[in-house]
Amino acid sequence: MRSLSENYRESHANTHETFADLVFCALVVLILFVLALTVEVSQRVRAATAAMKPVEEVVADDMVDMTPEEIQELARKLQQQQAELAKLRSETAASSSKVRGQLAAMAGEQRFTGAREPAAFSVAYNYKTQRYHFVPSKDLNHADRRESGESDIAYLIRKRQELAEIALAARQTRAFTRGEVQRIFTAMSQYKVVTPTTSSYKIDDDRVGLYYHVLLCEYIAGDVSSDEDHEAVIVDAILAMGEHVGPPNEDMYPRCVIHVDQQTQQLTLGGVQLHPLDLRTILLSVEGRGLMLDFEGYDDQAPKWLYEQVLAPAGYVGKTPKAPAS
């Protein structure tokens, strides 16, 4: 402003002329800005219009005007689309077959295959308290099994030490009366076993067995030396536990029904009420071909507390052991 005024003074111009020139320059700049904005808006409108333009469909009349090369390219694209559609149908059919197989497995058709070992509980009897204990079959088998290269002395020392540890752990778990273990045992159904013959095979009925260890029973009772009288009492008590046979069953695995009370987080097996830890101890005592568990009292998947406290620690990690009976 100051320099323009000085220039006009030198050329004998006045202040009004200087201000008019400034206004004129501002108008020119404004006009140029408006023109640029108009051009930008026009380009964006044309781009949006082109994007909204509907896709042209190829109809019979249009194909008349197409060259042979264009018709050949169109046919190639159609064949490619048909091949992709056929592949998609094949993948869908394979996925559907997999889902059907999983549903069949959940329904019990393929839950267990090829089992030959008999099902049995590993139990112990405290003849001083006249109570029964379920003991982990894996630990008991490890104590009884002689390791490769183990000497006689080393085997006996390790076996007694492991049996003593099992006994101490068992005394911390729930002890059951004779009536309770009889009801639990009777709740286990019979199952079918395949017996090979010279020319073919036959299918027989079998029942859940009972495995026990006399020395372990004596350790649980607090004795450290074997006694023949103790052994006779233990054998009679174990036989009494399995006096009654469970219901018949056409499956290859024993089956039992467990009622779940979600409000109290209690379970009932054979009329015996159990805490989650009690059921886990019972399931861990099973060896051989295992049990098929039918749960009542919930829909869909097992409650979180049941899965985390019982099923997963006992090896039932599928989260859906069996759909509840309707």
C-alpha cells in the first residue's frame, strides 16, 4: 500500500486512483478463483455421472454388431465363470459332507472306534473306615508297570513310593459308602465287545470291571505291612461293589446318564449327588475304553464350570461330550 502510493505520487496521481486499482485487481483474482472452482466441480460431476452409469448388458441384438474376436472373448469369459461356479459347488459339497460327518460323530456314531481294552474303575477300599475311594488309573498303572532296565530293588522302592503318594492323595478326596458306590456302578450300562474267532468274530455283552491294589488299600487305611486278613476283607468289599449289573446297551462303550443342576453346580450320577471334583475323580479312575456321558439339565454346549472343572481335566476336551437326551 505504501509503495503503490509513493509510485502514484511520483506520477502525480491521487489516493482515489490507487484504491480503484486495488479493487480492480481483487476482482480479477476473484473471477479467476471462481473459474477454477467451476472447472473442478464440473469434472467431479462428470466423474460421478460416469460411475453411476448402468452396466450395459449384452443382448442378442448387440451381438450382431460384435466382431468374431469379441464374440470369442465373451465365450471364453463365460466358460471361465462356469468353471469357477463348478469349483465353488464342489467345495460347498465337500464342506457339507464334513459337517455331516462331524454331526454324526457328535451324535455318537463315530465317537470311539477300534477299542479293545475292557472298561474298568480303579478303586480302593479303606477297611478301617469302611469307605471306598476312586483312584486315578493312570497313576496306578504307572506304579505297577516295571520300567525298562529297572532292577528289582529299584522297582519295588519306586512302586511303594508311588503307591504311598496315591494313597495320600486319595485320602484328600471324597470317600463313598458301599451303597453309594453300588449305585454309581449300577448306573454304568453294559456294552458290546468284539471277540475274534478262527474264521470270523462274535459280539458279546460285557460289564464295567473293577481294578484294585491290596497294598494301596492298606496304605490308605494307614497300614504299612501286608496282612492276609486285610486282603480277604478288601476282596469281599470290591466284589460287593459290583454285585448289580447296569442296564443293557447296544453300544461298544458303557454309557451313563449324569444330571446337571446349573444353579447349585451339583451333579447326580445313579442317584448319588456329586460335586464337580467328585465326578472328575470318578472319570479319572476309568481306564480301558472310557465312558459315554449323557448329560441332562442343559441345552447345547456344557456349562463353562462343568467343562473347566470336570470334562477338560478328565480328557473330554471336545466341549460337546453328548447332546442331552430329549
